[in-house]
Amino acid sequence: MQGWLDTLPAGEVVAFTHAGPLLAALRLTVNLSAVATPPGTVATLRREAGHWWLTALRPPSG
């Protein structure tokens, strides 16, 4: 996961995945180790100047 994250360009990138990789990405980027991610959860991350920012974490709609 870290290798893939390192290849992403600055700014926002869209990726669709399961909860496991999403949790790994949140842990590696913003050190968020405990969060509920039911199916359909949308996490918005942004990378600027080598730093990651969690800009939104939305539960599934409906």
C-alpha cells in the first residue's frame, strides 16, 4: 500500500476499494487507526508538499 501511495500525484486522486485497503491508506497517510468504514464509505485525501490531509470522511448515503 505504501508503494502505491508513493506513486500518487499531488492533489486528489479517486480510487475504489474495499474497507481493508481504505483502512491501510488512512493509517499510512493520516495515522487514523480506528474508524468505521461500512461499504460505501467515501474518504477524501489530499497530498500537498509531501503531507497528507483527510478532507472528508462520509458514511454511505441511503
